[in-house]
Amino acid sequence: MTEQSYQRVKFYQTGTLTVGNRLLDEVNRTVQASMSRSNALTSGHRACQGCGEALGARYALDAAMRATDNQLVAVNATGCLEVFTTPYPETSWQLPWLHSLFGNAAAVASGVAAALRVTGRSHVRVIAQGGDGGTTDIGFGCLSGMFERNDDVLYICYDNQAYMNTGVQRSSATPPTARTATTPAVGPEPGNIFGSGKDLPRIAMAHGIPYVGTASVADLHDLEAKVTRAMGLHGARYIHILVPCPLGWGSDPADTIRVARLATESGLFPLFEAEYGEVTASTPIRRQVPVEEYLRTQQRFAHLFKGDSPDVERIAALQRAADRNIRTYHLLRSAGDER
Amino acid sequence: MNKPFAITLDVGSSLVNHTGSWRTSRPLYVDRLPPCNNACPAGENIQSWLFHAEEGNYRRAWEEIMVNNPLPAIMGRACYHPCETSCNRAKLDSAVNIHAVERFLGDLAIKEDWTVNVEAPPSGKKVLVVGAGPSGLSAAYHLARLGHGVTIMEAGPVAGGMMRFGIPTYRLPRAVVEAEVQRILDLGVELRLNTKVEDIAGTMKDGGFDACFIAIGAHLAKRVDIPAPDAGHILDAISFLHKMETEAEPPKLGRRVVVYGGGNTALDVARTAKRLGDEAVIVYRRTREKMPAHDFEVEEALDEGVTINWLRTITQIDEGSITVEKMELDASGCPRPTGEYETIAGDTVVLALGQNVDTSVIARIPGVTMSRDGVVEVSPNMMTGHQGIFAGGDMVPSERTITIAVGHGKKAARHIDAYLRGAAYQAPPKHELASFDKLNTWYYSDADKMVQPALDLIRRRTTFEEVMGGLDESNALFEARRCLSCGNCFECDNCFGVCPDNAVIKLGPGNRFAFNLDFCKGCGICAQECPCGAIVMIPEDI
């Protein structure tokens, strides 16, 4: 397992580290670098400044639009993404888009796929999408069913690690120690507790579905390669994208991509791919940073650094989690493998 | 109205919702001044010509150099490249090998016979340039391109000045000098060799010249009085190097040559002597750290077998032996004598202690003033105290390198042009410096510097072949692509890609980007993720 989602171009000034690169062939540039990208999620939406989710959704859907030659339907769970894109009667979506309930996006998407199949239009592909609340908590039953039936749907979870739309309440994707409205930074165990929550990509893998991937808005080439790969397969597929939320995380809106980058470079959010339950590839860390560097960018972790002495115990526990990811997904490769 | 249950409005697009009204600060594309450009004495726009070279558009890159500097192949060899000393990439791995790329472009231009054109209409004005060194040639080139008629009068038998008499052939082959000088003459510049101008005002009047640029350099060797009872063999560095250039047989030095001085000229003499088959010893009164010569030249000289005696002054020169006194540095770093003496073997002493300006001609021009150290005073527009007579290069107060001389020539040409048109030249305002902290270095790939091949040591000790080789095309291209493009957009599409609001408009190759302020919320991600620091956030008036 030393492969990676796509072939990195090593040099040419910035190689494939930037969105585009005038020195590279078109095929080595991202969909986002193209003047003709579909902008599936267009301007005028009401997401906060520096919203990671708005960015992640456009990245993923534009890549899927290109991969399917624009033959695509999106089904949305309730959440920020739904609310900020479709205040009646406006829509920011430039593709057929459907919203039903908070918890049933996977089931509705299964139905849309079935309807397309029986009406002889199986070339039209279906994506279901939602936030971490709609995916890991409220919509979890429907999602597991969709996986179990292997319905021909790509489900994308935009993970901002809490219920941001309703005022930053904890979800089962909220990391330990993070302060939310329901896990205040008080008492002997401030913030979210250790030992709770769900690792949804691994749960998805346990269903033995054709494809599971994790991605980040900080690594666009990697994200697009994974969406393209997923759209090249049929059956139930799952992609989990880390999308920083300046409002809920208490980070600078300008830092959205930087925060996402630190999450992967610290090892806290591993980027990997799995097929039929087995990890097949992971994206190596380029410049490793201690978790502290990531945590310090966000107010939700500010209590770890308050007063005279930082909360070394909890920071060390988070570092152990990052180190475990690094071991599990083989994220630190030798210098020779470095991009 | 036939609408489904509970639906009263038509579907609309969010594009009617101008989220730009939320903004408290707005992004702005800027061009900052890259540190290389800032450091270049000839005012080259290095980042810009590397940008074209990165694409493999070498002709365009070369033309961009030629806007400011008519001698790329010479500069790529003989310039001490302050651009590289200031290169931001040095803080990542190592500086971009700018001079090697410049040399590659310069050599390619010679090989392909590239030329530039005079696009300005003839002005009908005539300018006299005195001295065909780098400064005079540069001024002549720029004046010719600005449409003026130029005549260069040179006292010596060849054009090039210190590029011939100061820089040995193993650093700068003469064919390169000839090719780049010829290209300037091909613009219609007249060159009169062996023409020493004794009376500048008279020559101007007789020839109908409207302005004059004097760049006669500094050719008089500084001397010191050292007792030499047996009349030991003493030479000065400049006449030695001059003879190397002009005489058929190299001057006889004796078996063991002692060079006195610590500048680049001292090293040039020692390395030349070594190549002539002699032993070469440098005597310098301070330490290596304090030596004015460039470190790479010291290194190359030591490699070639030149020995250097630090902290020594010469006190007496006898037949075959030289008495030196040991020095030590005081607290302020100045050398002071210790009273301890030693003797070293030596047949010839070459004094490389610096040069003075020959002021005999200039002193006669009414209005021209000299500073106390014997250089000509000029105003900020390079004009001497005499209307219409300008001066530059080694003869005016500044450091003495060929690149500075070329820069003087350009600057003087612009002011002479303005003077002839009855106007004043206004330099465009400088952009803010693109310092290292303005960059987001995450995005640059790791890439080691391409090094130029060096001639093997045996041949460096015995022949005058060029020491440093050039980069080949693939190496030069690779090296150009190491440029970080500090402070200037290189169209990486990051801003276009990272905007959560699609508020960046891509204008297509070569045209960069624009902001759609109807939708920009002012989050600042574009500025944060711009690799080269070409976006700033400025507050909105609220």
C-alpha cells in the first residue's frame, strides 16, 4: 500500500501542488483550473466567509460533472449546504438537485437511481451529499442500508465536525476535546470527551462496498482523483471530505485551506482509499507537523492552551491518535518517495 | 398562474444575491518587486525574463533582458550576481542559478544571431560617448534604441574596456565580448578606436554632438612606496592584465610571483600567473573573511594552487626575496603591525591595490568637479557640472563592477534622452518588495539547483580555457523553473480554484485574473493561498 490516488508531477515550479500550472499539460491540471468548469455550486450562495463546505461541494461536484459528462443528479440532506444554497426561491445549484429530509438523503438517492434505471436512463448518475450530522448521526440508518444494498450512488459527506447550521452542536464526528455548544470547555474533561464518536470511512469499509475514500479541500488534485475514480465505478461508494468551518471551529476565514492542510500534515485526518473493505492507497504527509500546530489555529481548542501551562495530557492523547493514523495508513514515507 | 401546491414564486438563481455587500475588505492583485530585480545593478527584470524562459520561450526571455542590459552572455559570466545573494529561494534550498540561465540565453542569442531593432523614430540628435567599456557600450546601446545617433570614441585598440583588460579570458572568452559588442554596433553605433579625446568640449563642437557621456573608467594603478634597494621587479596589476590582452607574448614574470592585494584583481593576476606556469602567492594584510574578493573566486584560486598569506604586509622587496610583516586585527577589525617579520621567496611583485581615475582630460572641462578621492561628481541624473556632459562607470562614485557600469550607462542614456528632448526623466515608482514572508512556500516543489560544469583542475592550472561551462537546454529550463516568481502572478490558478464563492474570474493564458466584487465576500483565502504573494487584502470604506 504505497500507492497514491494520482501521479504527482514532481517539478515544474509548483508541480501539481497548485490548482493549475501553466507549465503542465491540461491533463495534469485540475478541473477547477479550467475556465469551463461547471461551477455546479455557483455564486450568490449564503455560506459564511471562507466556508470549507461550499468549496468542497463545488470541488467534488465539478469533478463528478466532468467525469459523467454532466449527466448527474444530486440529492441533499438537510444541513448548512442545503440551507445556504436554496433559500426559497433561489438556488445556487447548476445541476438537477433534490432535497427531502435530514435523515433520508441516502434512501432518496437510492430511489432516484432506481427510477433512472427503470426508465432506461442509467447513464445519469446519482450523488447523495450531506454534512457530518446528516451522515454519521441522523441519516446513518438510511446510509447503511444504501451500502448494504450496494445501490448505484456515490455518497459524499462534507465533514465539518459538528452541527454548524443550528449553532455548533456536537455530532458523532466531533473530535475529542473540541468545544461545541453542547460540549463546553468546562470541568475536568473540557470539550468533547475521548472514546466517543464514529469513524465513518471505516464503517463504510466494513460494508465491503466497492469504494471508500477520504479527501480534503487542501489537496485538490487528490480530491478530484478520488471523485473521478468513484464515478468510474458502479455500486455504493462513499467519500468523506474534511471541510473546515471558520464559524464553528473559530478559525480565520482566510485560513480554511491552511487548517485543512495542517489536519492532514499532522496525521489527524488521514487521506486514503479503500476498495471492497481494504485500504488500497494513502496520500503521504509531505511536511509533518505536530498536532499542536493544527490545534492552535482554532478557538474550539483554545482551552488546551489557556493559562500558564498547556493541557499536555490531552494534546499528547491527540498526538497519539495522529501517530496511530500515520502507522495505520503508512503516511510517512522515506525521502525517496517524497513528492 | 398554474403552480404546484404551496409554490408561488418562480425558481430563481442565487446570482441575484450579491454577497459582495458582506465584504469588509477586498482582495487586490499587485505586482511586488522581486528581490532579484531589486538587487540588480543593471535594473534587469529578472523575474520577468525567467517567466518567459520557464515556458521555453527563450527568445522572448532574451529580449526582456535586452530591454535593460545589452550584454547577457557577458553578464552571465562576469557579473557577481547580487540577484542570487538576495534570492528568496535561498531560504528554501538554494538560490536560483540566475547567472547560468542568463548565460544560456546570451549564448543562445549569439548562436542564433538574434538581434534587436531600433523602434524609436530618429531624433536627429547626436551623442558622443567617450570610452568603449561596459558603461559606454551600454549608454550607446540604449541611446541608439531611443533613436539618437551615437559615436563612441575609444582610446584603446579594441572595444570592451575592463571586460578585456580586467577580466581574464578563462572567465570571459573574448569571442563572447566581440559578439555582444558587434550587436550594439549593428544598431548603427559608430565606433572609433585608437581615438583619445583630449578636448571634450571641442570635439563635441566640431562633431556637432548635442550631448556627451564620458565613461573612461579607472585605469591608473594605485601605488605604495615599498623600499626596494635592489630594484626588484615590480609591476602593477592593471598594466599586467592589459599586456596580457594586447601583446602577442605574455609578460615575463619570473618563477615566483607575489601579488599584493586582496581584491578580485589580485586573484585574477595570481590565477593568470599560475596559468603561465609560475608559482603564485597572494599577500594580503587582513583575513579571508575581510577580503574584498568574492569567496567563490578565492575558492577557485585555492583549487588551482594559488597560495594566500593572510595578515601580512610587504615591507621590503629584494632580489628573489620579499620581507613581510605579520599583522593582527584589532577590536574594530583593522589590521595593525606586530613587529614580527618573515621572508618569502619571490621574483616579481605585482601590486593589485586598486585603481584611480585619469582625470587629466576631465579636469579641463569647465564646471566639472571632482570629489576628494579623485572621482567625478555627478548629479542624480548622471550629469557632471557641465550642461550636457554626463559621466558614469568606474569614474564616478560607486562600487566598481561591470554590472554597475552597465546600469550607469542605461541610467545616463535615459537622462540624456530626456535632456535632448528638453524634459526630465521620471523613473517609475518602485513596487513594494516581495520579501520571503510574503510567500506561501508550501506550493513550491523541492528542487535542487543545477550546477554548471567546471573545467578539470589540470587544465585550469595550465590553460586559459573558460573555467565554468554553460548549462544545456534541459538544465537551463529546469533552473528557470525553480524561480518562485516572487510577488508576480505566474498563473497557477490557485486564487481561481480556492474561492468558495466563484468570485475569481480567469481571463485566460497570459491575461491573469480579475475579482468579481459582486460576489466576493472578502474571506481572504485567495491572498493566503497565493504562492507568490501577488494578492493583498485592503479594507473597504464602510
